Amino acid sequence: MSEDFFQGYKGEALDLLKKYQVRVWGQAEIQTTRGDFKGTVLPRSENDDDKHIVLKIITGYNIGIDTGTVTGMKETGYKKANYQIPEKEFPITEGLPKIKLLGTGGTIASRLDYRTGAVIPAFTPGELYGAVPELADICNLTTDKLFAVFSENMGPEQYKKLAISIGEEIEKGIDGIVIGHGTDTLSHTAAALTFMIQNSPIPIVLVGSQRSSDRPSSDAALNLMHAMTAAGHGDIAEVMVCMFGPTSDEYGFLHRGTRVRKMHSSYRSTFRTIGDIPLATVTRKGVVPIKQDYKPRRKDKQVKIMPYFEEKVTIVYYYPNMQPDVIDALVDAGYKGIIIAGTGLGHINKPLYPAIERAHAKGVHMFMTVQTLWGYTHMFVYDTGRDLMAKGIIPAANMLPETAYIKLGWTLGQTNDPEEVKRIMLTPINDEITEREPYNGYLIYQGGVKEVDEFVRKVHK
Amino acid sequence: MYNYQKMENHFDPRANYEKTKKEVSYVPRKEATQKTYDDIGFMSGLEVHQQLLTDKKLFCNCPAGRFHDSDDYDAEVIRHMRPTLSELGEYDGTALMEFKTRKEIVYRLKHQTTCTYEVDDTPPFPINRQALDIAIEISLLSKLNIVGEVHITRKQYLDGSIPTGFQRTAIIGVEGEIPLKNKNVRLIQLSIEEDSCREISDIGHTRVYKTDRLGMPLIETVTYPDMVNPDEVMEACNYIRFLNRSTGKVRVGMGAGREDVNVSCKGGTRVEIKGVAHTKWIPELTHNECFRQWALLKIREKLQSKFADYKAWEMSHGFLDFDMFEITYEPLKVAKDSGEKLVAVNLPGFKGIMSHFTQPGKMFADEISDRLKVVACLEKPNLLHTEQFEPIITDLDLDIIAPMLNAGPDDAQLIVWGPEEDMKTALETIEERCKMAFEGVPEETRKSFENGTTIFERVLPGADRMYPDTDSAPIPLTNEVIDELSKGLPTDVVARYNQLKEWGVAESTYNYIFKRNLFPIIDTISKKHKISPKWLGNFIGHRMKWVEGHFEKGEGFNYEIIEDLLVFLKKKNYNLKLAYKMLPVLYHYPKMELESVLTSIKFKERQQDEITEKIDFLSEKFSSICYSDSTENRIDWIMGQLSRMAYGNMGLENLYQVVKQKISE
């Protein structure tokens, strides 16, 4: 295949470059009606228009030249940039725990992709060591890039593959697993792995970053160090999410995989444990448990891998005036399980009743969760709730809607028997349903109030 | 190590300092001529920063231009900065150095001026168009070639002055020109950028910033190094500042305009003096920096003559025990009590170098000390050496140290102390700076002081720290947009600026005058009706502005009414000062007859005689009521009684003379 000399350019801009024989990475002198410009021609992002040529000028800045103003152009040199994170061999240190980092994609370590202008991941131990040399003081690292998909493209196939790979690593005697993952669906994967990998003797830590590692203030390096510390030195042998506690570079939280949720589109401290308190805090010095009822690390290899998933499962987010045909359409499309995120204590409106009855009659498994995220379903309180239960909707206590979705998929991957489905769904595997909600589980304070502002001034958020 | 009186005089550092100062041919700036600068190859360029006058910040909707005290904050956020790779796959030198310093950066936030964007918890909003348009206008005035598309770029700053670790910045134009008295100075580029945090403190491993200024729109005009003496640098700087200000669309006042000055000497290196707060500091700073470089080249020459293969030069060090010495020096006592480490270093061949002149009042050893503060986070004083003017290391101390280090007679020794974990970096820093002395002038940025000297701030960052901003899309600048902005441009702003200055109009009025485009009115009225432009400029720039801020504008008011008003007063032969009282009324009721306006301010036309004839009566009255009968008091009192009546009818100065005369009669 011939080399692409005009990366990303199309239409007018491409014609112009071809006409004057100027390549991407070529040094160019361009005459325009606005004066002369000099610099290195850079690739153009594929989604940008075809009316500009991107130039890196001598001072390091990028500028765009309007093709309509160009009167002449000349290539005076050529130097292709070699963009890579310096790769150094990851040092092996006697006595440090063995960690396997499994790559799924995401932005833990990354570099720029000129075609899209976005960042793409880089992931070998050598590259990681080049970027975060402190990791060598924490563990002996090996990596496996299982797949390179963006977080939103993670799904059942990937969950199963991950579970099986982790089972194999445990069999081989690894001390801890870290999974690099985009943050958007990090909690979905955490829930799936909690169900698919049961009785793990070692920590399984999912980690991502909210600021890609191409930024000096990225949370990636610290998150990685925290995750490696939790996986290699921590005593908690569960599937956990490890991300920033406060937005400050201070400590990370370990969240139980079934109770964690991304709560802000861009904050570093976006992951929160919902309806409970986090498992532990983690710094480079080690893991400090907050909850005492965790599953401790063991020496055996008695893990149970259960890689099942039924894909015909969905979540319906209820809103006022929802029409019954929404439910009907799902049933007709062959969906076998529906998680409803209902209002308040777990409600939907009356006009949906016939559709619910129809779905139930067709054997669709329906579970009720709450849109409020915090709190339990309580379907005995109002008639509506009692009606719904009579029509086949099973309340799922305080299971988070996304966790319930993952669990129903996993359950239906094993059985279709209504009683068995109900039993599995309502038997917690790792706190997806809790018996108690601690009084300090729900803490959403409002700024502007004197005592809250005083707290925020004193304690790093 | 106790303060002692020098017993033997092996080596006199003070004499060495003076001797080397002469060798460098240093002269104070007042005595310097163009030849002085030509001889050492003075070369300088500028980066002039100017805040733009916008309502909001550049990439978020926080208000711009509100500031708060360092202790007035609502929350704190902590960040650490790590170097990343540039787009071209390289780490930047500064980045690596900053990483070495391992600073904990604390940001103090105030709700009013800071949102989640400033602390990098929200991606940027689209660029502030108001700011972008002002930047384009100033680029056009600076005769720059305007880019076809604005690309937001991230420029890394690992000192923590921006919580993201980079500044979002973009080029608006390249290759322009400004005219000075005797020559044209070429411009490299003009960029728009977000302003950084203001530093509150920097002690040890903690640096504290506040975020009020962070994100405010700023432009940076960069010149080629075309200036060949310190005065030219200041002239160019003033020109750029005036040009920016003449648009009336930039901020003025403390910190609104700041300069970075690049200086080099023949055979030297581009050194950047950062954040010069006052233009008037520029000549002294550039003068001294050029000579500092010249001195460093002299040092290189001396060192190279001592070491044939200077790449093999190595220093040696040994850890000391505090108990080996009798310690009276206070900082060392503190270090001992806090369990710090003490290290002695031998610098082969550096005798006579440590006390070598670099700047007025500074020697080479200060170059090492400055770096220890920044790179190894050791607060000053952080070292002692064998060529201090007031020695603290005694001969007795040296008897212990020298053999331990295998020191020779041509060597210099220094002692450094600090926390154990910082010692590795400290030793590396000392060795690095000494090795640089063999190479000449290190590339660095320096912090300026009012006395014209500078200290090391950071390693000079290169183009490697630039990175495209993946959070922002490019913004096309079409010919239509540029043509439209060109239309509104004043054609000869700088000439107008200079004209106002020449007339003696107060500088505080300029922004208002340019913003409202009132220059042509001042110019026309003063010429047409022979009114002093100084008086008119101040009247419009101060009184008109005040009136606009305090009264409601009546329908039909426009600035031409000012002309009608002044013509009316002139024709009636009234004192022009009446305009001050009439303007508020006229502004609110622009259609009112001018005579009626006079009535409304209770003005009564009086002949001069009518006023002055009361003087005798008043003088008598004063005699009967006064406590102290001085002439001065008498005049003052009479003036007080008559001034209201005189207002508009006769000048007070004139009245004063008449009163004075009448009393003495």
C-alpha cells in the first residue's frame, strides 16, 4: 500500500496540496492574499472542513490557511514526526507483587490521533513505564491488550472475554488484576465482572481517567498508581472501581463494582458509591478500608467464572405520559427482560398497565428500580405499586438500574425459569442489594448554605 | 562555622569581584553608549501581554476582571503536574525540570470568579467571540497576516500557574511591523490566550495560587529581536502598549499589561525576563541581563582554559555531620534541629569563579543558589561557599572539609543543606549548573526585580510544549469577517494617542475618548472655536464620562451638543467652566434651550463690576467677625462669598487678583 502523503485532507485542500506537490510533514512556504506563511504541514482531522490547510509554524503553534486565499505554495523540506511515548523496559523487582494490566481501550495512557483529532491509547508496560515510572516501585507489571474499544462500545462479548482471561490469570498465580477502561461504562463492566467472576482470591481493579494522559494535570498517572497499589498490596479481593476521591490529587476511592456510578460528565471525582459508603480509600502508601465487611485476599485459586449473558435485555426509563406502545414494541422485538427505572418508590402510570400485563403473559421478566438512584423500591406503599406487582413486576430493592440491567442479562444467560430468575436477581452477590442503607450513604449537600460552604472551604472537594 | 574575623588573607573575594567586573567591562547604564551595546552585541525582543476588556473570560462564562484577596476564598483544590509528550513526540526541557521539583500546587477558588472550567473539571466552552474580534482588530492594526483558521493550542506550563497544566492559546496573525522613531520593528506573531493564576506563595514543596485572574482573555504581541539598545526596547514596548490601548478595548491598570523581555549578547543565549510589571524597568533589566551573559561567557573562557576536556569535569561531595563543627550560623542551627542533611561539595577549578561578577551585587554562586531554590525547593539561604564577602565557612572548617573532598588549591567548596529527600536533586542541580558554566549561558526564564537584577525562574521552554487542543474545533476567519472588522478600525490610532499626550490631556481619559470615538470631536471643536484641546479633552474625558455614569440619558442627546454648548458660552462671553454645571442638565434634557439650562442651574448673568463692587463691603464685614486678621484669610473668606456669584461670569483667578488688589488699596 502506498504511503498516504495527504493524511486527512480532502476536496479543495487536497487538490491544492496535490497541485503544488506539498506533502503532510513537508515544510512549506505559502503565499496568500493575506500575506506569506511558513511552517510544517500537519495532517487534518477527518471531520474538519476541506477549506483549510493546517500548518505548524516555527513557534510551535498551529494555524489554518484558507485555501481560497492561497496564491502559491512550495515544499522546502520534509520531516515526519515520530510520535511515541519513550519505551523503556519495565524493571522487575524481587519481592513486589505481580500485576496483570488488561487493556480494553480508554484513555489511561494515550497519544493523539491526527485523523480524528482525538486521543488513542498506548499501552505496553514499556510505554507505561516511560510515562509513569513510579509504577515500577509498586509492582512487577505485565500487560495484555485484550481489545481496543472505546468505553461506549464495551458489551457482553467483552465482559465474557475479560472474565475468562482473568480466570486464566488467577489460575497462573497472578497477585492482582488491573483493567484499564474508558470511564463512560466503567461501572457497567464492573457490575458484569462482579457477577461473572465469583469468589476471586485476588483484587480485580477497574481504572480509567477523566483527563487523558496527554495533559499535565491528568488523573491517569495517579489513578494507575492507586489501582496498582490496590491490586498488588490491598487486602480487598473484590471487583472494584478505583478513581479519584476528591477532585484534588489526594486519594482514590475503591468502590464496590455493583454500587458505583459515574455522576458527573467531566469531573475527576465523578465516580461515587450510591446508597452506601465506599469500600476504601487508596493512596500510594496503601489501601485503608472504610467498610469492614469486605472479602479478603486468599492464597487459593478457587475462583468461579460464570461468563453468561442474554443480550435481549433493556432498561426503560419511565417518564410522565409514557405510552404503552413503547413496552409493546420491546416485547414484539423479542426482549426477554426489562428493567424499569420508575419514579419515586418505583412507579409507572396506569395507561401502561395493559402493556405490562401483555409482557408478563409473554414471559418477559420485569424488575423495578428507582430513578432517584438513592433509596429502595417500596411498592406496598401505594396502590399503584401493589397493582404493578400483581401484574408481574418484581421490585429490585435498592439495586441501581444499570446494575440490575447487567444482572438480568447475566441471569437470563443462565435460566429462563421465572422463579429461578427472581431468586438469582434478588440474592445479592456483592451488595447490589443491601439489607441496610447507612444514614451516611446519601450525602448530596447543596452549596450556598453556610455550614456546607464552611465545610467546602476546609475540606478539599 | 561561626562568624569570624578573617585571619589570613589568601584570597579576597571582594577584590576578585571588582576585578572580574572590570574584565567584563561592565558600566552602569547611564554611562553606556551605543558602542557599549554594539561591543557586547546587545539584542532584544519583546512579548507584550495585554488583557482585553471583555465581560467574560475566554473559555467559560465567569466574569472577567474581578479580583479578591488571597485569604478570601471558598474552596481549595490540589494538583500535581506531570510532563507529557509534545505532538512531535518529545518531552520539553522545562517540563522535566518542573517535574523534578515535585511541587504540590494549591488553588484557592472563589465562587464568584471560578467555575468548574478553571479547575479543569469541565471542558472549554466555545471561545469568547468578543475577545477574538478585539484580537483580530489589534492584529490588523499591527499589520499582521491574519490566519485563515484559528487553532486552539495547548501550551504547557508545569509550574502550576494554570490548573490544566497548559494554557489554551491561538495565533491570530503572523509577520507584522511597527514603526519606531528611527526604524521599523518586525513582529513575529500575535496570539490570544487565557491569563494564568496569580501566585500567592511558593515555599518548599508547596505553591499556592488564586484563580480570579485565570482564564481572562489576553493577547500577546511578539517582536523579532530587532532592538539593539535598552531604550529601543522601551520605545517598542510603549508603542505596542499604546497601540493596544488606543482601541479602547483593552484593560488598563495594575497587571493589565505585562511584558516578557528576551535578551542576548553576542555569543550568548536567548534569556527571557518574565512578567516585567513596569515598562520603565525595561532599560535597566535588559542592560544588566546583557552584561550578565557577557560575564558568563568570560567565566566559560576561564574554565575552558583550565580544563582541556571539560566534559570530563566532575564535582565531588561528602555528607557532613553537624557535630563536626561549632555552629553559630542561625540557618544551620535550624537545619540541624529539624534533622536535615549537610553536604560539602568540591568544585574543581572554580576558585575565583564563585565570586565572579554576574550582575550588580551578584556573583556566580548566586546562580547556583537561585537554581537550588527553584529546582530542589531549598529555601534561601541554601548554601555557603568559600568566596563569600562575609565568610561563614572558616579556615578551621576547611581543614576538616578539604581533605575529605580531596580539594586542591584551585578549587572552590560549598556547603548545602536541606531535607534528605531533596539532597539528590540538590546535588544534581549544583553539578548541572556548574557544567553549564563551561557551555556559556543557560537557556532560561528569569524573574525581574525593581533594582534591575534578575534571578533564575525556569528552564526556557521550547516549541516542544505545544499540543493541539483536542477539546476545541478550529474557528475559520473568513474574508467577510476580517473586512467587517477592518471597517470599524480607527485609521491612525497611535497618532491620535500621541496627539492627546502632546496636548497634555490626562492619560486617565484616553480609554473613554477612544472607546466613544470622541477624538475627532475634540480635534474639530478645539480647532474651529479656538478652545484649548487640553481643557476640552479633560472636560470630555472626565466630566462627560462622569455624567454618563450618573444621569439618565435624554432622548436625542448626542456628542455634537457639546459643540453647541461651548459655542453658546463663547458667544455670550461666559466662562467655559459653566459647561461643567450645564452638562448634566443637557444630558438629561437635550432639547432644553441653553438659556433655560442656565436658569435651571440658578445662573444669573452679572457684570464684573456688579461682583467686584461688593468687595469693600465684605472686607469690612470680615474685620468685624474674624478671629485672625491675616490677609490670606481675608481673601479666602471674600472669595468664598463671591465665588458662586462669579461662577460663569468671571474667572476665579481673575476675581482673586481683583480682591487682592482691592484689599491692599
